[in-house]
Amino acid sequence: MKTNQWAMIAYITIIGWIIAFVKSKEERTSLVSYHLEQALGLAIASIVWSIAVGIVIAILPAALSGVLSIAGFLPFIFMIFGIINANNGVQKPIPVIGKMFENKFAFLQA
């Protein structure tokens, strides 16, 4: 597989991340390492985001919880940005949260 394909697969659920991590181990480039890092950061941020939105929805009245339910799609939108960047072969961070996860996971460095 091409390296940008491994980078794209990394964004598709945590199972896709594990597959990309294991299968690209021998021929990992800086592009794959970068997107593995971004995808792992996105997965962690998505879990935190889901918990936070769930708590707020439980507290707020039903009318406002509908608006916050739409906010649950934010991690999906960020995932699409990551996949597009990986497909184009660029090492561009995910909007808003991507900079927080650059060079944070030393075990992923090529």
C-alpha cells in the first residue's frame, strides 16, 4: 500500500489506527507517523468531547440539547479534514486541536 493510504486508514476508527500502526511499522514514513499522531490525538479528543457534551446535554433543557447534539459531529468533521490531508500527502494539523498533538507521542516517530 502507498504511505498516504496508511495515513488515511489511521483516521477510520481506533481499529483502523491499530491496523495502520501495525502494518506500516516496517516502512513507516514521516507522513504516516504524523497522521498516526494526529489520528490518535483526534481519538482522545473525541472521547473527551463526547463525555463533555453528554454531561452538558444531561444538565440543559431539551431545547438546547438538540443544538449540542449537532456539536457531536465535530470530531467527524475533523476526521474528514485529516483524511483529506493524508490523501493529499501533506503534514497539516487538524483544525483547532491538531497543534496540541504534534510531537506528543514519541513511540510514533519514524
